[in-house]
Amino acid sequence: MKTLDGAFKRAASSAGFERNAPLRGPCRPEHAGIPGLFRNGSSDYERIGDHAKNLMELREYMTDHELAFSPQAMSEFDGMLTLVRQMVEKSTQALNSENLDLAHEVAGVLEERTDAMEKSLRHLHIQRLNEGLCAPASGVIFIDIITNLERIGDHATNVAEIILAMHGEKTGAEVPGSY
């Protein structure tokens, strides 16, 4: 995730914001909260890295304990991973270029698809467990994986919402220093 963190830092730097910039300074009042948004975004990228580390640790646990997923679970995992990767890439592109269309796509359609997919995969997985098609130990790992992926998607959405908030659009992003 260092690449994403580097991309965020480059975007913040090119926009003229330093990590410790004051929330209020020699700028127009309507822009006073923007440095705080960038700090919030940096935190989101850090959390994406934390969840990616969790995923690597879960994979390591599976290998160490010789656990495996069914072909159906692997297919579901691949689909969600592809969707979440797309969210992170598009939110980073939106941040780097202040592309509102990409930001709307991530914060709207892709966020909804990720949430729906997480619920659906959780339900399908419980069905497999009930039918004895999946080992309980692998089942716990599968749930942890899709939960971490969904949270990565949430943080990618937060980054996209920063772009929207910077342009005065109502989002779930908080604008520090704005009243």
C-alpha cells in the first residue's frame, strides 16, 4: 500500500497542502477545511494498508494450517477483490485529477455494489457451511476476508468523498473547520 500512500502524498503536495498545514490560514473561508480533508484521506489510505496487511496475515494463516476454499468461494473472493481493487484505483485517480465523475462512481455505484456483494457472499457462505460444503475453519477466514475487503472499499469511498466535498457536494465526508 506504499504506492497508494505515495500517490496521496503527491496529490496533497501538488495541491499545495502540507501534512501539518493549519486548518485556517491565508485562504478563502470556504477552503479552510480542505487541508483537514487531506489529513482524513491520508488516514483512509493508512487504514487500507492495515486491511491489506490483515488479508496477508489471513492468507498466511490458511497456508500454515493447510486450509482451502471451495472453487465457489474462490470465485466469489476473486469477484469481490476485483471490485475493491477497482474502487481503490478509481478513488486514487479521482484524487490525483479531481475527477468528479470517478469520485461519484466510487462513492455511488461501486460502494453500493461492494456492500451488496459483501452481504450476498456472507449469505452464500453460510449456506455452504449449513450444507457441509465448507469447513468451519475456512469459513471463519472467508468471512474475515470479505469483511476486510468491504472495509477497504469503505475507505476508498471516503477518499472519493473528499473530492466531492472539496467541490461543495454533500457527502459523508466531514469537512474539518467548516461550520
